[in-house]
Amino acid sequence: MSVLILALLCGAMVGLALGALGGGGGVLAVPALVYLLGVAPADAGTTSLVVVTVTSVTALARHAGTGNICWRTGALFAAAGVPPAIGASVLTHRIPQAVLTAAFAVLAALAAAAMLRATRRGHRIRRVAAAATVAPKATAPGATVGAVVSRSGGSGRVGATAARAALRTADGTTASANGRGGPAREDAGGDAPGGPAGRAGHLRIAAAGAGLGAVTGLLGVGGGFLAVPALVSVLRLPMRRAVGTSLVVILINSVASLATRLAAGGMSLDLAVFGPFVGAAILGAWDGKRLAAKLSGAALQRAFATLLLAMAAFMLIDVFV
């Protein structure tokens, strides 16, 4: 098989993952470039950053009109990651390839674990929401919802409250038991009340942003699977806004890392591989969105997580055996 065809196939596979899952393309791009196309790990990370940067711009344009992007929060979060991203990008060409490969394998395993955990959490949320919607229907006219026992074993009021909290976290809207809902409050530190307050909260934000920037600069991945949980747990953003805001963080860190790599190491990429791979990845991302609309998101995440775990095991075996 020619290098051109292989680059097109690998790029299309990475693009499908990006479009279908909204992330994870960088984690898949680097091993595809290294093991299938023979690209050095450092140059593979640079190519991956180009893919991540371009797809982040297009995704950000789609999210811009939805109200699910906290621009100030994303910029502040990314600001903590830019210096580590630049420093790690400078060090990339000085670190042994075996160390980069092992670090990437660990990162892939962490990404897989995060995806599997997200699918389990989503299943629990849907189960709680279903139990809460059953409770009001079972209530006799004039009775209080609190007296009804829901499927989960608690009162209907508890089930409805849990469902509202779960749905608010899952998609950024507050849904009541009768189906009416409205936009959730933006719980971003500094953007609205409810964010982490005090010195400890700011330190957590800085640490999370710095860690994400270092990962992006060193390994050439966007790190969306790290950014979204950090924005949810540290800044208490609803899930939809965390996903939209993470694109701002990923884009800023990726641009800083890519510019630093190109300035420090020059443009040493093989254009016969780079051009077809990046082009196919961008086109594949659009097809991935259509694929995601037809298939179960949880099934896609489980399949991708399984692939990442197998890939991480292969990379570790390749390094240590």
C-alpha cells in the first residue's frame, strides 16, 4: 500500500473519531503516524497539533452561537496552560523517543478510562431521570410528589431533585419533572456565582490549566478528555458549557504549542504524509458528525476506549519488551 493511500486512510480514521466523539483525534493521530506511517514521535505530535488546531477552530465556530462557550473562563483557564505548553514544546525534541512513547501510552490509557467512566455516568443519569419522570405520573390527584416512592427506592421529590441535578450537569439545562426546563446558570469561577472561591479554588484552576498545557505541548494532543472534567469539577460548569469552553482552552494551548514547535525545530515534516493526513482528517471530521447522529454515543465511546486501551498496551510492549 502506498504512503499516500495509507496517509489518507489514517487521516480519515482520525477525523471520524474527532467528528463522532468531539475529541480523541490527537490521541489516535500520534500512534497512527508513528507506527503506520513511520513518522518520528516529535514530528507526529506536530502534525497532530495541526489537526487539533484546525478542527478546534471549526468546532468553535459551530458552538459560538449556542451560548455554551464561557469565553472569559476559557481564556483564563488557558492562560495558566500557555507557559507550560511553550516549555514542554521546547523540550519535546530533547526527550528520548522511548520516553515520549511511554508517556503517550499512559495518556491513551487515561483517556480510555475517562471515556468509560463517562459512559457509566451517562447511564446512571438517564436511569435517575427516567425514575423521576415516573414519579409524578404515579401520584394521585391532589397528592404530593414527595409521598410517592420512585423506582430508585427514594421519594419522588428526591428522584426529581436528583434528576434535575443530573440533567443540569449532563447537558447544561435544568429540566423539571414535568418536562419543562430552562437554561442552567453559568457556574464559572469569576463569570457567575457558584464557581470555586478563594485561594484554594484559584490554585486548582491554575494547576488544572498548567497540567493541560504541559500535556498539549509535550505530546501534541488537544487534551479535551482532560479539559472537560477539569472545567466541570473545578469550575463547576454544566457539561454542555464545559465542552464548548474546552474548545477555547484546546485552541489556545494548541496554537501556542504548534508555534513553539515550529520556531524551535523548524518545518521538518514530510509533506507527502502531512498534507494527505491533515486533509483527510478534516474531511473525516464532517463525516464523523453524521456518523454520530446515526449511532449510539455510548457505544461509540466504548468502542473508541477499547481501541485506545489496546493501542496503549501495544505501545508499552513496544517500549519495554
